[in-house]
Amino acid sequence: MGRAGTTVMRALPALATLALLSSTLSSPALARPCQSALPEAGASARLGFAPAGFGSVPEACPVTDSSLQGTASALLAFDDFYGLLEAGVAPRFRRRLFDSDWVSLWLPSLEYRFSANATIEAHTLGLGDAAVGYHHALAVNQRLVLTPYLRVLYPFDTGYRNATRYGFEHGLSASLLLSPRIELVGGLAFPAFFTHNGGRVLAVFVPSFETEAVLSPTAWLGIVLGAGVRVRSGKQPGFESFDPRAALRLYPVSGLRIELAAAAPLWGGDRTDLLLGLNLGWLFLDSR
Amino acid sequence: MLSAGVPCFVRTLAPGLVLGVALAAAGCNPAEDWGCLAGDDGQCMPRSPCAGLQFTCAQSELGIRRVAGAEDRPNGVKADAAAGDIVLENAVLTAVLGGIETPRTLAPSGGGVVDLVPRVPDALDELNHAFQAVGILPDDAARYTRVDWVDQRPEFVAAVFRGHLDLRPEVEIVTRYELRACESGLRVRSEIYQGSRDPLTMFPADALFWGDRSLTPFVPIVGGGYAHPELDLETIGDAFRDSAFVAADAHDEQGAAYAIVACDSRTQAGFHSETLSAVGAERTLVMPGDSVAFERFIAVAPGPGQQRATDLAFEVRAQLFGEQTTAVTGQTLRGEGAARGERRLSLLFSELLGDASGPAETRVPWAEAIPDEDGSFALSLPRNKHFSLQPFAFGRELGRAMVFDTDRDAIELPVLDLAEPATLTVNVARTDQTPLVAELVLVPRAPTTADEVRGSQFGVFAEERCAPYLGPPHAGSPACNRVLVGKSGSARFDVPPGNYFVYASHGPFWSLARAAVSLDAGEKTELSFELSPLSLLPDGVLSADFHVHGGASYDSSLPDRDRALSFVAMGVDVIAATDHDVVSDYARALGELGLQREVRVMPGVETTGQILFLRPPGSDVPRVIGHFNFWPLRHNPALPRNGAPDDERQEPGALFDRVERLYDGRGVAQLNHPFLPSDLGRDTGYLAAIEYDPRRAVPSGPDGTHEGELSRRPANGHRNLDFDAQEVMNGTSVEQMLRYRVGWFSFLNQGILRAGTANSDSHTLATDVLGYPRNLVFGGHTLANFERERFNQSVRHGELVGTNGPVLDLCFMDANQACARPSLSALAPGANARFHVALRAAPYVPIDELRFVVNGSVRKTIALPPTSGRDPFGTSDLTRFEGDIALSELASAGTDCWIVIEAGLRLPLVGDLEDDDGLPDTTDNNGDGRVDAADVAGDFREPGRVTENDPRFHLETLAPGAWSSAFGNPFLIDWSGDGWVAPGLP
């Protein structure tokens, strides 16, 4: 495990403790940030750094919604004569169970991959991985909500011939309401992947931290600007990337969400040049 | 495309989520099936390949051992087994696998198939090299680091190579070569574990390096056979084809034939060309942590032709996939009921998808058969198909195709009664009637046209000059339209009926003889020629070719015996044997021919980097350093490449350091074809590779410029510039001659003094003719008392004239009348200093002018009388010019300069229009007396074939493309005697 990854791992118990302490201070009711006038509270930019949305901090506030999540990424490494294009679309669902709890479901995506090794090219069209998650929102105070979560990856990915990729992710989503129109969202995500191949496991752990400012000047518009940092341990450890990101959210009618998101990993071992996300969702507003 | 793999995850759904990892690990994939698919732990073992195969025989011989020495090397000039390699052997074949420490061709390590030859008398290994790769980048070739033996006799023996991709250490590869008793091939399985972080496209394949003129791949696909899509590395995806198998056969009768058949799939993917085939599994996007495998059977069978190898391929497919075949037998007769086996007669069997007269796109060629000595043939063909049998002779269709169906277990075809060829016997002697080793060249004459007798190998290796086509242009004599006459002075060979001129030649310094013949089918004709030496060469001069290839080169199929015979037939005195990456000496062949006294051969090598690594300034793709010749080297057949150095990933300076230790005496390093373009992404000329601009000065040290590359000392020893000689003429290309000349002049202007040489770069008997051009080496050398060290010293000092016909006898005369020959030594002129120039040539060599080049510019031209009226087959009237030219006519007193004297046909008007690189690339194509945009930039028109009335006709017949030219090395004029000062770039 790399030094950065180790540091993050050591910080995890402290953060969890902080979250638990915060929960003891919180009111039993749902925190105000999740009930604000914002069209959609506690939502980071929806991007696909890893399968089934792993590596991106999920929403911090409980709601029931369903959406189609499109993801795409491009990696063009001219010096290595290498290129990778990936695109997928997956149905996503969140179902609020209790005041502060919900489950999330990411169904297997329809996944397209194209890779060029110099001029030797191949592409696949198949299914991507699925994931289920459990999320519990903890109101720290009137302005802050922390949401520990756990997600498990189901290895649906048909891109594998002999191997199978498993994974899970736990982490902490957060939303801090700065003003009636501005919130800070983000958190920590600790995705881990285990690719099993005949008794050999390729383990990769990519902790990430991200924070984004969400400006909602009107009821139908959200603008997201922020950045993330990822490190990697396991196979080929090291600093993974610094990820500036932006998203534009439109709510043309009440409950309908259209989100366009983009990130550009910089500086680290992740050679991806650009990630794009497109989310078309329906928020069941009465579930808020 | 939906990929497989779904059933595995389904099992994980029920038992749980996170813990499903462990359950799936145990339940999805039984460990015993995994071999090395999960990566190489040093103990894993790929399973036995081609499990459904079973061959039986009475012989149980089977063995695995290390190559001990040269005695373990199989027959054949391409055989390269050396100490450290591994031999798998049964009663049927010998396979040699490269030792780990011995990289060959494009492979960064051993572990490939070096030799594969059937164990029958006189069978020759023809395989250059087969190795594993998953892509076209150097990163993607397998680098093996360990080999394990498995000796489970009497069941099998195997060698298991373990390693990783060359520049992708996280991608592991394990390849198992297995041999069983009785089997005519190797079972091979490669397992590749993808441990890198990103998905990677892989094309797991065997790369089979044919090298252009050796084995010819045959692929049974629609419109295929020996014809392949053009291979361009930038669009290689377009060249991929799926096929049932791939076969390959040699140009020589004794050469082995090969077939590669996938064992784990009914089809195999790949691309093919005369240079390279890659055969393997389909292109696959492999996810990190995943793995792929592929299995194949690499069969070998005796030649001639490939039918025995394709028979094996059908047998393998029958056993593995249940495909049925039909045994086809038949008989050929060549006129008057005579059975006649001959290499020139072959039978092509193609499945007809349309009617029999349909184009190639409606046929699937499945096999080619060559009848035995008695005219019979037998082979297997796929069952239940509609076939045509097309006979070929002299590279052309012979008669009409026969159509039949393979609807039974066995078919006997009707007798094929084919037209008989003519037979020509030619005797060549000196005027004293002693036999003379010589070369014969046939050209069609009216009413026979070239189109009527031109041939090719089923469309491959189609050479314009192969008219008449007497044999494969890259094989031994007869080749193309040429025949070698051996020491007996007589040659007998078949010729397609027609009217021909028959030329007899012993090189440009002997007389030329010609006869006209008319040959009818079945007719036997005899001709006799007398040739005599011409008084052209000054005393103490030997002619030498410092760039010669034979069958040991990956891109030649010329047997040693014919190559050695050609040295004498072309009248070359000294040869530097410079096969690609292998040291040859031709001692055995010359000994068998009894010609040791007629020629001196200096073992050498042409280093030929294949693995792209060089990054000159501004280069967006990696390159190689091009080709360099080194001689004399020690010839040691116990070593890999007979002692040639490993030249991969070496800059020239580092290579010079390395070769320094391998010279036998003091050596010569020669920069070959400096500006020749790259071939399949591999640079062939160093100056082109670094994009040297002859208008820019070479700095004293590397400065980030293209020119600065030359000053680098990559291993703190030699500079990249520290070669001794550079080719100014290579072969007969006028364009390349003019470009190399510009580069040489650029160096001379900068005081970078390198001997200018003229070499044939001959790979064949026919298309690039030995000794055209060649060097005349001055210095008082004789063949009888040949002193190699002193001779090479003359070469390094530039005591040379390069020529493809004209003989320049040059002297710089000062006040005391001493004659100083061209060289790289400075000359201090006295009063009345002058040049004495004698220009002689055989009567058939056309010469227009004599040129005096001073500091790179033509300062004086002397026009010479036309050659018309001279008897081209005579022996007199050889001197075209003799006289003195005062130095003062050429150079200003007091200013040092260099002077090169040239002779020959007028040089074409050229310009640098295409790319402003300082090198000529465009000729005056519209004939308006200037080279401009109207001539289409980049269109350099080589002088083509001319009619018989043209004075160039005879020389061009002997050396296709030749433009009569000669040049001397420089005279360096040091006026003050205090050291010659280079003039600098203009």
C-alpha cells in the first residue's frame, strides 16, 4: 500500500468515530441540509471513476429516485500508443427506507469498451458490474449531515474471460449547507476491488476524498464545481490523481433531473484524460 | 459482442455479498484447470496442448537436450542452433528452441522456435524465427526469463518458458512447447496473465518472421493463397483474416514446409505478408487481472512445395474438429507421355465458390502440390467441396484448369498431359576453351514479348524483369531470367518456348557475348560462348563487393552454393559476406565448388536492428538505427548467429564498441544505404532515422538537434559517427545514389572523412545483381597474395573507386610525377600539380561524361563521344578518355579543398521539392529542363527499361536499373601542407 493510501486508511477509524460522535449530537429528525430549499441536496457530481459508480462519493441525503446513469471516459496515451474508450449506461435506484436510511441499487450497465494497443484494436459490448448499498444519514447540526455508507459490487462484468472482479466500498458522504443556495458536498470513499483469477487475487484499493460546491441560483438549476484526490494501494500503488470536476444540473420540471458532469484526472497514475457523466433521473419528491 | 463469463457471478448471488469473494474463488474455477492463467508462480504448468490429437507410429524416439555445439545444428543455411539452445527431437523432426539468453530477430529473449526441420535426408531448415507477442509494439513481445524442462518420456517432452511482455513486466506469459513421439509438429500453448492497471488489447500470436524472400505464407481464405492484403502498420487491423490454418513453403526443393493450426479454435486470426505473419487467437480486450490462452500445432514436413504440411494441417483438424478430407491422387505428363518432376511445375487446388472462370475473389486456394520425380502427386483436400486444379509452369498458368468434387474418401484424377518446355544447353569458355564460370541472362526478343513469358509465384514476387521466368527470383539458379554456369562451363535448363537473346557474362571487366535463339516446345538447343578478360583494371587493383547477402539472411533464399558461384560468375575478387545478423563465410560452398582460389570472402555481418527504441529529436515514434556492415568477423557456428553481435537497442556508437571485440584483425565499419526509407516501420538507413539534414553542420557534441545525434558517445566509447566507410552507391537505384552522394559530400565538406563505397546489396541472383556496383580497391593488391589486413587498410583509407561499369584510373601527379591515388590522406600539391585520368570501360558500358566535383559542386565536365558504332560484344576500343587536368583548372591556389572525379551517364536533373530536407526527391518529369512544381514533388522517376537501340540496353540487361556511373574517393588538397582544412558547408 502506498504512503498516501496508508495515511488515509489510518484516518478512517478516526473519521468513523467522528461520525458516530456526531450522530449522538444530532437530532433524531433528519438534518436541515437534506430538507433545504435546494432542488436536490447532498449530491456530488455523478461520475464513474470505477465500476458501478465506485470511487465517487454517493449522495448524502435520503430520497427515493430512479435514474439512468451514463458514464464515459477517454484515455489517450500517445507516448505509449495506447487508447481506451469506455462508455456505459446503467439504471440506478435509491429507495428511502426510514427517516435517515436508504438503499441504493446500481443495476448492471450496458458497457462498451474500446482499446487500442498501437494499431491492434478490440472492443467489447457487454454488461458491467452491479452494486447495492446501504446509507444512513447522521445530522450533525442544522447545517451539516454526515452519511456513512457501504456498497457491495456484484461481479456482472462480462468483459472478463477467466477472472471475476469483486469489490466493496465504504465511506462517508457529507453535506454542509453554507447558505440557502450554496452547499458543500463531498466526502470520503474507500473502494476496494478484488479480481480473482484461479486462486490469484489482484487487489486494488483506491481511497478518495472529494469536495464540491453546489450553487443553486434557481429551483431548476444547479452548478457544481469541485475537486477530488485519489490514491491507490495494492497493485501499482501511488498517487492516483487530482480530479477537478464540474457538473450542471437542470430540473426542467419538478422531480426531473438532468445532470451533465465532467472530470479531468491530473498528475497521478490514472492516465484517464476525461470522464463524463450523464444522469437522467426522477426524484420522488414526496420521499424527501 | 457479448462476452462470456456470466455463469460465474450467478453463483455468488445466493450465498452473500462480500463473502461471495471467497466462495466464488473456491467454486467457480477449479484450481487444477488454471495452469498459469492466474499468473506465473514459478510452479504453474500450462496444460498439455491439443489434447484431442493422437499420432501413432512404431518409433518411440523422443528426447530433449541442450545444444552442445555446431554439430547439433540442423541442415540448412537458415539453421541457427547454438550452444544453450534446447532441442526437442523425435523420429520425425528436430525442433530447436532459443536459449533464454539468446534474442533473435524481433524477440527480446530466447524462447522462440529457431529451427524446425523434418528428419529426412537432405531436408533443410527454412524457418527464420517464430516467437510470441500480443501486439506490434516492442512492449508486446514475450521476454522469457526462465525455462523448465519436462521429461515424461515415453509420453512427451516439453520445454516451458516463463516470462513477461518485454516492456510490460506486469503481463506474464508462459509458453509450453511439447513434443510427442511420432508427431510431425510441436504442440504449443501460451498462457498470458494481464496484471497491468488498464484494459489492454491483446492479439496473442506467434510471429513468424519470413523476411520477404524466404518462406512464403499460404493462407486458405477467399482470394487468398499466396496473395495477402497489403500490410501497413498504421492500418494493420484491415489486414486481419481468419483462416483454418497457415502454411508456408520454401523456394528450394529441399526446403521444409510448415503449417500452423489452432487447436483450441476452428479458426485462427492473423495477418500475413512476405515479411511477417502473425497467427493466433482473435484480438481481445483483456481486463486487468484476467487472462487469455491459445493453443496451436506447428507442423513441419519435407518439401518441395507445401502439400505435405497442409496434409498435416488437415489431419490435425480432422482429429480435433472432425473435419473430413478427401485423398486426391493424380499424374502429370510433360509432352509425349513423359513423366517429369520439376520445381517449376506446380498444381494449385482452389475451392470454387462460383464458376470455374470466376475471379480470385470466388476461390479459396487450399493447397499447392508439386509432382514427384515420376510426375505423380498425392494430397488431402477438404471434403464435399467443388475444386479446380490449375497447373502452373514458369510462373504462369499452363493449360486449362481441371474441375472436380471432393465427394468421396479418395479420388484419382485424370492424367494431366501438359505442354513440354524447350531445353537449352549453354557452354561458356575462355578464348583458350577452358570452361568459365559465368552468368546467363535471357531476354525475350520479337516476336516474343515480355508479357508472354513473364511469370511470378502465383502473383507473389512478380518482377518485371522475370521474363522469361525460369524459376523463383529469390531461389537458386535458374532464378528469374538468369542461370549460373558452374565450373564445368556448361548449364542445361528448361525454358518456355519463345524467341530470346541469351547473354553470357563474367562481369563488367570481361567481354560480353550474346546469341539469338528460337525455342520450340520439346526442342533441345545448344549454344556456346567465348568470353575474354578486358584490359580495364590497373595493376594492383581488386574488385570488391562489401554488401552481399545469401540464404543465411532472413530475407534471402539463395543457397550458399549458388551465392558462392555468383561471386566468381560476376568476376568479383573480394567479398564481405554481410548477411543480416549472422556471420557467413561461404568456405564450405566454395570448397565444394573448388573455387577457393577465385575469390576471397571476408566473414562479416549487416547489423539489422528490429526492435524500435531510438528517439531522435522530434520523433514521435521509436525507431531503429538502420543497417551497418562490419568485417572481418570471426565465424563461429557454435555461437548464436555464428558469432554476430546482439545489435538490438544499440545506438551506432555502442554497437561499434561491441563489435570492436569481435573483429578478426582490424575491422571496417560501414554505414549502409544512409538515407534509405524505412521498411515496415524499421529504419534501414541511420541518417534517415535521425533525419540528418546535409545542409546543417554536425556539432561537436549532442545538442538536441538531429545532427547532434551523430556526435553522441552512447556508451562513452565510439561516437555514432565513428564508422569507417559509407555507401555512396547501393544497388542500382539512381535516386538513392544521388541522395547518398549528397550525404557523403556534406560530410567531406565538414571534414568528416569516410571512405565512399559502392556495393550491390545483392540478396538474389536476379533482382539485385552481385557486383553492380562494386569497389575497385587500389594499393597493390593481388588475389594470389591477398593480405586482408592491408586490403582493409586501403578500404578504410578510401583508396577506392566505386563503379557499375566505368573504370576510373586516377592519379594526382605532383612535380616529381609520383601517382597518388584517391584516399582520405591529404596531398600537398607542388608546382604544375595535375590529375592524370584514364577512363576505360567495356564496349557495352555507355559513358557520356567525366565530372570533376570540387567541394560538392561540379567544377568541370568533359563530354565524351557517344558509344554508338562501338561493337558492344567486342574487346577493343576500351579507353574513353585519357589525359591530364591541371589542378589550377579546378581549384584556387591557397584554399584547401577536396576533389571527387566521376564518370558515367549524365546525371538526371533533380530537385528537393517534396520535403525540403536537402536531398533530391524529384526529377524533371515533364522534360522542360527544370525541376519545379509542374514535375510533381516527390516523383523521382528511375530510368526504366530501354529498347535494344538504346546504348544502355546491354548493361541494363545485366544489371536491371543500372545507370552507368563511377566515382573516385576524394583527393584532399592541402595547399600549405600544414594540415588539410575542410571547406565547410556551403
